[in-house]
Amino acid sequence: MYIIGENIHIISEKVKEALTNRDREFFMDLAVKQVEAGAQAVDINLGPRKKDWEEVFPWIIEAIETVVDVPLSIDTTNVDGMEAALKTIKKAQPILNSTSAEPERLEKIPVLAKKYGAKVIALTMGTAGIPVEADARVSIAVETLIPRMLEIDFPIKDLIIDPLVLTVSGCQQYCPHLLETVRMLQYAWDPAPTISVGLSNVSNAVPNENRALINRVYLAMLMGVGLQMMIANPFDEPQNEVIHWIETKDQSTPLGRVYNKIAERIAEGDEPQMEDFDLSDADQAAIWKTTQILLNKVIYADSYLNQ
């Protein structure tokens, strides 16, 4: 699993404070720690920075490239900010996060990525928003995103499709459709584009104590349909254990067996079954309940683990 570390994000109060104070050491330390924890790239989400983008993006790129050599993902809606960052990057091939199928962004961002030799993350979202059905999301990729890349002779190997994870709290119906979208995208084009998701989006607006569990169970499902890249928290050690168990097919522990079974069932186009779990074990019972909300079998509530 290729992990793009998500932890330099403007939503974090610590990141906001460090950015206000231009605290280079904070960002350098956070980048190094993410890479040491297993991140193979580092996402930098500072928001649009409408007033200070010309100074901020080069500043943070220079600071982080002082201490890490991995690709940097420039996560902003500010196209000028993207270019300011790209002009500064000296090391690994960067990633632009992101474009969508909306005409203005699709016109500008792939051209910018090609100019600087960057990869680009493209969202299956058009002017009408995010479609629910897997077929519709795949259609955006095949009929709009990929043709635009071919039009400008952009290498498909540098295209990353993000079919958009939305939260189980409020957008529960999207969760199973996303699994099928990931499955189908791998056969929608030859060569197949890389697929990535923002894993923690599935647990946005969920109580903190349940977020990590929801992320891990959804990750097992996504690995079952072939996901090999994600923007996620590399510091989540139980998440990294799930990745290890599934990638190595390690079933030497009860939880290893359960997570492998979830991935296997989903890979076969099936669903996890109650008999796959020892419901007398509190951890396995919680995982079973989580599969049911993610598959839209049981209506999500913040108290779902107590039901």
C-alpha cells in the first residue's frame, strides 16, 4: 500500500499555528516522522492561501525538502499556489491534488502538471457534483478525465483517479458504491490509471473514538477490491497492521483472520457474513457491526456500536 501522509493539513490547529508562526522545524519534523512511519509521499494541504500563496508555498516546500526526499503532494484549490510550489520542488516527482471534471479546473491543472512533470490526482466529480452509482463515477473517468489527458498527451501512468470517499455519517449510501467504483476502474482503461482515495474521509463527522475503526474496516474492503494507494494517517499503527495482514495474508491472529476474511469476501463480490466473526470477542463484534454500516445494511448512528 502506497501511503501519502495526510498530517500536514490546515484543519489541524497545530498546523495552523505553525503556519502562522512560520515554524519551519514543526513542518520538517512532521514530514520526517510521517516518512519514518511508512509514508511514501507527503501531502501538503494549506488551503487556498489567497493572500499569501506566493510566499507560503515555496517556503514550506523548501523547508520540507530539506529533510525528506519523497514526493510532495500539493493539496490546494489555488492553481497559482500549485505552480509556485512546483517551481520550488527540486527532488522527487510531485503530485497535484487535485483536479476534477469541472471544465475550468480540467482545462488548467493537467496542463500545469504536464509542464512541470507532475502526477495529477483527478476526482470523479463534475459540475453536477458527485454521482452515487459506480457506473456514473467510472463514466466521468472514462469519458471526461482520461480523454482530457490524452488530448494534451499527458502520460496515463502519471494520472491518479480518486473516486471520492464520503463520510458514512450522512452519505452512507456512497460507501458500497465506492467499492465497486474502485473495482471497475481497474478495468476501465488500458493501461489502467492508478487509483487513490482519501481514507479518513469515510469517518468525517463521526465521534473520534469510532473513527479509526471505521477507517480500518473500510480499508480492508478497499484492499479487497484492489486499492493500492491512499491518502491516510501513517501514524495509525493498527491501520498499518491491517495492511500488513492483508498484503502478507497473515492469519496467525484472530484479528488477522477477520480482516483477511473481509478482504476476501469483498474481492469475490460477496459480503462479510456473521459466521466469519467470533461475536463473543468485543473487537470482532465491533468490526462486524462496522461492516454492516459501511455496506449500508444498518442505518448509521453515532451509537451504532452499542446497538
